[in-house]
Amino acid sequence: MVTIKKSYSLLLFCIPLLAAAQPATQHLSFVVTMNNPEEHRFQVTMHLDQLPGDSVDLCLPVWTPGYYQLMDFVRNLSDFSVKDGRFRWIKPDSATWRLYARKGTPLTISYTIKAEKRFVANPYLGADHAYILPGGVFLYPRGRLTQPVKVRVVPAPGWDIATGLERHGDSYYARDFDQLYDAPILAGKLETLPVFTVRGVPHIFTGIDLGDFDKTAFVHDLQQVVEAGVAMMGDIPYDHYVFLAIGDGNGGIEHANSCSLSFSGKHFSTEAGRRRMLSFIAHEYFHLYNVKCIRPVESGPFDYQQENRTNLLWVSEGFTVYYEYLLNKRAGLITPDELFRSLEKNIAAYENTTGHSYQSLTEASYATWSYGPFGGSLERSISYYDKGPAVAMLLDLAIRHETANRHSLDDVMVLLYRKFYQQKKRGFSDAEFRQACETIAGASLDDVFSYATTTRDLDYNKYLAYAGLTLERQEKVFHIHPLPAADSLQNAIRDSWMR
């Protein structure tokens, strides 16, 4: 939960805290201090009440949820020491410390984390703020990821703290390490914008160096985006949500009840910049549904010591690009033409590289751990951020056509949310995802799915025609525009798609 400046009322923020009782027993805790923050080093103390056996492996993750790349976090860890001299320890591999002692013995260790790189997927500490990315800071006992965790952060004088974790007293609590690693902590002289609620749930935007822009209008627009997402899904799976603005830069990472955003108010100096920033924030926000809840089965529970590969990042990321556009349209923040311009750019980025003849969407999804989200060689790879939303558009229009506009891709997302997240409490397989789409469509979707699993050329105009639209290409530029004449079903599909 966010900690705000004293000038704001605390009453609203007490509501979610009262709903979650403080864990009765905590066997594992951390204290993070940041003496001399300009030296870019966190001091971390870890305490276990009792050793679970005659030995324990303490591991540092090699990646962080939401960023599908191996990260060399361990190179930043130094000064590892055990308080009690009775402990002997070795390093069986680069990211593991194995400690030996009698079972039941309490354990206290300390270490330092160097944090000098400002990046959304990396811990950072500087003279003006701290960004604690838990996967790069906190060790976990191997085999005990379900262990409840308590964290106390001692910020530099005058700094505030913001996080999605629940706070009790001077500490934050996570039910397990999966929740901890999914909840970054921001500290600094934070500016917190007016809180807004959706269905009674508080949403907080807070961060560093927000800049000078129309913050009242921004909060209004942000609320419209959240309301559009909630209206589509019909449920809010959190009791508070925190937008963490970590300063200017590139990138964002989604979390279950927060997101980390590279943010600067300077982007609101132009209308184009405003639209891009709101689209970016909509993307990270919608990920709480499409990744944190609606997810491939490989996307949790996680193995933090190796890649967690899946064929379906084109759904997790590509569909989220598609819905960032739709949410902004439904929120009244962009026009239909502006939505088309966004889709045209994705189509152009995909079609204007030779990689589309060599790599499919499923291959690009699986390979991202090796080459990054935007592929390797542009000559032989693609980005699921470009082809993914294009295929999402075709799938959406196919479902609308097959059901005479009674259903859409929205219904697929809601079905996946209810069936797998709420009922089965797990992710879905490749086959289960396709089955959900065809269940809603009431028909086979072979053609559309072939666009994901092969390098077959996309027949855009077949599907755009279902909405009375066509796609024209002039050299490397693409343009979506209405057909000269459209029947009643085509008009109905286009109107409901553009609502």
C-alpha cells in the first residue's frame, strides 16, 4: 500500500489495510536500509526464525516477472555474511548460497546490493530516490517460495514510500515470495495525485519528478481508462491499485495491483505525447487482467532460476497492445481514426520487415528469452508487439462476424478470466486458449490461428470487410478506411467495435 505525504488524508488508505489481518507468524523477514544513497548501495538484512533443515539454499532470482530476459542480478550482490559464526556456507552456483547448521537454529545474514542503473527492470538507489525491484534485492530459501515475508524499509530522511504491498505498522507483508517479487517499492520525495475510486476501490498515482502539466485532467483521463477496463471485465481483482512513476526513461512493468512506469509530465506538452503516454499506461494497467490473471500456464508459478518460456506471449503482450488502443477509444480519449492509425503502424512495422517470412508469432514468443521482445535480426525475426495486435484485430472481427455481432474478443477475455483465473486458479494451455476462442465464436478459427503458428500472409481485407472496412497499401504506408458501401451487419460490427 502506498504511503503518502502527511498533507493527505489517511482515512481512505486505511480501508484495504483493515481487510487483511497481519500474519500471526512470520518466520522470514528483511530490513532494507539506504545509508548514503548517493553511493548506490542497499544494505539488506535477512532473518529466519529457524533453519528448516540441516542446510538451506538461499537464491537470488535470475529474472523478474514481467520482463522476459535473464538478468545478472547476482553480480550486484556483495559483502555476504552470516551473523552467527556457527554457520558454514558455500556457493554451489553463482546465484545460490548454501548454509549449514543445526535444524531449528535462527539465521541472520546481511549483504549489499549495488543499484546504480536506472531501469524499470533493475533496482536503483540514488541521491533523489530508491526503486527496490524485489527480484534483484531479496534472496529466497529454495523450496520455500510459499513462505510469508515481512519487509521493513528504512528510507533516507524526508522520503516517502509507495508500494502495492499491504502495510502494518512500520513493515510491509507479502503472503509469499511470488507476491513479494511482484511488488516493487518506490521511495523518495514523492508527489501523490488526487486519489480516484472505481467501484469503491482506490487508485493512486504517485512518483518522483512528475513535472508541470494538467494533473487534474490527467487523473480524469486515467480514471476513464480504468473504468473502461473494469467495465469490460466486470470485476476488480484487487482492493487498491498503485501507479508508480519512477522517473523519465523507457519501459514499464505490470504487477498484480501496481505498475512501474517510466513517466515524465513533459510528454503532455503535445497532444501526440499525451496520447502516447495514456496508451502506454493503459497497456501496463490492462496487464493486470491479461498476464497477471489471464495467463498462459507457463506464466506462474514461476521458476526464478531459469527461463519460463511460452508460445503465447503474442496473446499476453500483443493482445494487450490491441486493448490499450480499445480502452483509450472506449474512454473517449482517442477517435476511431486515431485507433486505426495505431493499428496501421503495427501492421506497417510487421509487414515492412523481411522477418515476417521467417518467424511465426509462436516462435517469436518462445524465442524472446534469447533475443528480446523485439526479436533478433530484423531480417529473420518479428516482434509480437506488432503482429500480435494485428492478429487480435482479425480474431476480434472474425468472432463478431461468426456470431452476427453478438460476441467479440471481449467475451473470450472474460471467459478466460472466469474459467481459469477465478475457477481453476491456473493458466491455460495453447489448446485451451484456442478452444475458448472457438467456443465464443461457435465456429472453427483455423485461418486466424494459422496466422499465429505460421508465416502465412495475413488476409487483412477479408476480416476488415466484416466491419465494412478495407486496408490499402502505398509503398510502406498502410491505411484503413471504409468501403464504398456496407450492409447492415457490417455497419453494426463497425459501430460496436468503435463504440
